[in-house]
Amino acid sequence: MSGSATAQLIDGKAIAAALRAQLADAVAKLKAEHGVVPGLAVVLVGDDPASQVYVRNKHAQTVEAGMASFEHRLPASTSREALLAMVDQLNKDPLVHGILVQLPLPAHLDATEVLNAIDPDKDVDGFHPVNAGRLATGQALFVPCTPVGCELLLRSVIADPSGLHAVVIGRSNIVGKPMAQLLLAANCTVTIVHSRTRDLAGLVRQADIVVAALGRAEFVKGDWIKPGAIVIDVGINRIEQADGKTRLVGDVDFASASQVAGAITPVPGGVGPMTIACLLRNTLIAARYRLGLDGQV
Ligand code: NAD
């Protein structure tokens, strides 16, 4: 990799659209050859406005890919018992291959308990400890969607990242930790940095690959980036501008980082569009896995 004055832009929107088209073909083939339509059940509890938008988008893209979409909208007052009964019913439903419980849940419900009640073989979000363990031991089945999307974006610019030093900023179960596992499986040398890390900038400066998933607007500066490095920005932050309007920015200061990096994802239009496409990918994997076919697509 050589440094360049202006980084190559990694077009997540286009890459996600191509992935969805590829999935639609694979779904049609599965239907023709095995008579099976992959089904995704999404459970939404309450009326969080952002969750409503996510669930609507998931439904539309699921249907567009030729899959079956089962939406279950429950009131915010739903009891723990009622929600667990719903998960149990979906676990047993043969038409449902993937189950997703939209987060965040209302405060009286324990997200860990609910997610752990999902059948690991239907856990298309990849959050169940069984799937975290499968990933950590080289038996990956369902990997959380956002890190899978990041890996696909990374591989769009470098097919084999073997031997490169990847620095992952953030250690959440949803992004940071599974991202680090994926990069390790791809033979990268992986450093995970987080809120207690000493000399964060110094460590990021050593990275050939930077994945920023810390949830702090424009935190990673251009002078932390090694010339030519690949920068994957997971952050989604809304900041208020001088004119009072809000703007979406990532965890990386795009203006300065894009002058130094070899390739970089924009926000919006980078990692964001990949997440639902990877959820559909996991749903197809679930349907194939149940049929005893090669799980990977
Ligand atoms: P999180 O809050 O669960 O975890 C953030 C992590 O960053 C923590 O492990 C913490 O140790 C680390 N961190 C926080 N402040 C830090 C600092 N100052 N220096 C170094 N590390 C620090 O967040 P998350 O769920 O992993 O999400 C991270 C970001 O990614 C958020 O902006 C979120 O909106 C975004 N996100 C985007 C998508 C997508 O589809 N594009 C999906 C999930 C999350």
C-alpha cells in the first residue's frame, strides 16, 4: 500500500446493492431447487422512532430479496413472559429461519435474557453466546451483521489482508469484539483499543487497517492515520451545525483522514447500508444450514 493525497472512497451503498442482488439470485435458486423460502421474523417492542425506521427498511429489503418477512409489533408494556413466549413460538415455527429482536428494548425487559432465548440456529444477529463461541473457535455460523459488512468492505479493496496490522477501536459485543475475531480469522495481527487504552493515537498510527467503532463523533484524526491505511468507519453520530441543522458523521474525522488514508468509508454511505444486506445474508445462511447445505454464501 502506498500513501496518496486523497483516499479511494469505499462505496458501501453500491457494494450493499450488489450483495442484495446476489442474495436475491441465491434465494430464487434455493426456492427452485429445494422449495424453501428463507423467512425472517422481526420483533419490535414499543415505538422507538429510530427502531421503527430500521424495522421498516428490514421488511422492505427482505421482501425485495424474495424472502418471507414476518413482523411482530408488540406494545411497550409487553411483559417479560409474553416476549419470551413470542420468541419460543418463533423458535418452533418452521417457516421462520431467522429471528431478530430489535434493540433497544423497553427498560423493564432484559435484552440479554431475551437474546439468549433465541434458538442459536435462528440467531441471525449473531448475538447469542453460542454464536460468539462458534466465531471465536473457527466454526462461525452467524456473525453480527455490522462487522461482516465491514469485512466485505475491507475485502473490496484488499482481497487478502493476511499479515496486516488491524487496529479495532471499541470492544462492544455487537461490533468491536466480533470485528477483531473476523480480522484474526483473516490472519491479521489485531490490536483492540478502547476507552481505557493508553496512547490510543500512537497505536492507531501503527495500523494498516483501522476499524473505528467507538461512538464518538469525528474522534479519530487524520494525523493518527498511517499513510495508505484502510479506514473503516462504523460510527453513526448526529452533530448539530452552526445553522441548527443536524448532520450525520462517523467516528473518524473524514476531512483530514481522507487526505492520508489509502481507502476510506464515508458516513453516510459506507458501513451503514451493509448491515441490513448482511442480515439478509445471515437469513439465507440459516435456511441453507437447516437444509444441511453449505452454510456459507
Ligand atoms: P458501544 O457504546 O457499545 O461501544 C463503544 C466502544 O468504544 C466501547 O467498547 C468503548 O470502550 C469504546 N470507546 C468509547 N469511548 C472511547 C474512547 N474515547 N476511546 C477509545 N475507545 C472508546 O458502541 P457500539 O454499539 O459498538 O457502536 C459503536 C459505533 O458504531 C456507534 O457510533 C454506533 O452508532 C455505530 N454503529 C453503527 C452500525 C452500522 O450499521 N453502521 C451498527 C452498530 C453500531
